[in-house]
Amino acid sequence: MPALLDVHPAAWPQLFVDMGVAAFHGRNAARWVFQRGAHGWEEMTDLPADLRQRLQQEHPLATAKLLASSGAHDGAEKVLLEMHDGATVEAVGMPGTAGRTICLSTQVGCPVRCKFCASGLDGLGRNLSQGEILEQALWLQRQQGPFHRVVIMGMGEAGFNLDAVLGALDVLMDEEGFGMSARRITLSTVGPQGALARIAAWGRPITLALSLHATTDELRQQLLPGVSKRGIVETLDEADDLFAANGREYTIEYVLLEGINDALTQATELADLLFQRRCHVNLIPYNTVEEMDYTCPSRLVMETFAQRLQERGLSVTLRRSLGRQTDAACGQLRRRQRPPTRTSTEV
Ligand code: SAH
């Protein structure tokens, strides 16, 4: 039998039948996990004790261990999880106006190796499974309480692990899973070959966040080496096709790097590229990564860049970054071995 969290909860009753017990125990177990936040079989007090014991031995529910959790003054809180094979991943919860937003990782490390991001420093370790992605949500919920939005913006490139990512999103959205609305889910990707078309075919109205970061193919390929064969216009056209399929305007993510992509001429080029596309621009101030030589432009430069886009009719936000104090902000998640900062709590 596969790990339970790798299986859609709608199929749990049959798995229980295959084990020789009644189907309703499977439905009940799914409710315990996704709606009541149970973390182990022993908590499911209305399942027969011998069944709980058997499940505990044969099919442990959670495979990840919580190594550390750390908080920042701005309310962002990170958890460091160790997977069954010793691989480590980080996930973050952040306060928002309507409730908490959780940010989940999709891979151990990242193969794209963006020049300004800590996640790809050691390349790709491996893909995370559907269950390992869901476990991050369960751990964050357990540590920090209920969440309202999910962003697939942690470590890893979702576009290279779509089976597991879309499977996890299906569970997040299903009534028998977390029962979330697709409108409260955002998936961030560099848009590798075939990924946006696959999300379009899947058809659920989640929001796409497309990491662009440059206005010429040459600069984009330098900054995002893992997308070397993809052209910007071709990628934007695919994002438009996704909009046509699921009706959701997409977000363009653009990390502002001083002296690299923050010139006013580049703002104009960006406006030209996005002219008449159904998107919103999210400008992200660069968050410091120790090993990297970039700097964040001044507030004035970033605001002037934003203003140029607005003058050209685009809807723009200059993102506030949560979690910077504890390296939990965009681009700061990495394959850590030890608890992240001195302010973290070891558990
Ligand atoms: N692999 C996905 C998710 C990455 S994290 C993707 O590339 O879209 C979400 C966003 O944070 C991406 O747009 C990413 O490029 C951006 N990011 C990476 N490093 C950053 C940094 N140091 N400062 C600010 N944003 C960063």
C-alpha cells in the first residue's frame, strides 16, 4: 500500500477495504486528517484500537519529522522538516489580512538555479511526493493554526514536478481534503516546456504566478539558467492560453536587482511585453542571499519602476517582504541541515 497522503482521500475507503476493514473507516480517517488536523492514527479515537495499532505499524501517516520552527517579528514562521530519507525542506506560514497564507516547497533544492535564489545553490536533490507536499500544509496547520491561502512558492520548481504538485492541489481543493477554493491557491513557476499547457488542461481556476525577471531572452537565460531554451514571448503566450482555459488573470513576478533589471528602459520594455495581456505585475524587492552579489534597488528606484508600468496601464504591486529576518522570505529557502537561526526553536 502506498503512503496514505500520496493517495487522494476519495480513494481511502477502497484502500481500507483492501486491508479487510470497512470503507467508512477510510472516510472517517480522511476527515480526521484534513478537517480535524490529526497527525497520527492514535489521535483518531473513534477508530477501533486494533485498527489504529495496525495502521501505525503498517502505514504511518506522517513521514516527515519536524526539526525546527522559527518565527520573525513580522509574523512569518518557518518549519524545517526532515523527510524519511534525511532530505530537508522548509515551508512558511505568514499572516495576511484574511488569515494565514502558507508557502509550500515542491522539490528538495531546485534545478533552475536562479542566480539570485538560495534554493538552487546545491542544485536538485529530488522531487517531493504529493504526500510530502501535503505534509508541509499539515505541519504548518499544526504549528500555526488554520490557513486561508496557499502559495506554491517555496523551494523547487513546481513545473518540473507537476504530477505531485497537481495531485497535492487536488487534495487541497477537494471536499474530502482541505476543501479550499481554487481561488485561494497560487502556483509560481518559471514556465518550463509544457508546464503551462498541462496546467491549462488540468483546468482548475488557480492563479498562475509566472517568474519573468527580465525583458530580454538573453538576460532571462543568464538569470534563470534552467530555462535556457524558453523564449519570453512564447512563455507569455502560453500564460495567455492558460488564462483562456481557466479564466484567471495571472501574475508576473519580477525580482528587482540593482543595476541588472531595474532601469526605466527595462520598465518600458516590460510594459511593451505585457501590453494587452491579462496579468498583474508583482515587483519583488530582492531579498539578500548571503552567497550572492546582488543588491536591492532603493525604494525610490523601485517606485519609479512601478510608476512607469502604471503609466502604461498595468496593474502593479510592489510586494512587501515578510520573513526576511528569519530567512523565510522569497528566495531564501534552502536545503538546510541544521536549525536555521539563533532565534529558532529546536523541537
Ligand atoms: N520556482 C518557482 C518558485 C520560486 S519562489 C518560481 O521560480 O517561480 C517565488 C518567487 O521568489 C519567484 O518569483 C522567485 O524568482 C522569487 N525569488 C527567488 N529568489 C529571490 C530573492 N532572493 N529575492 C526575492 N525574490 C526571490
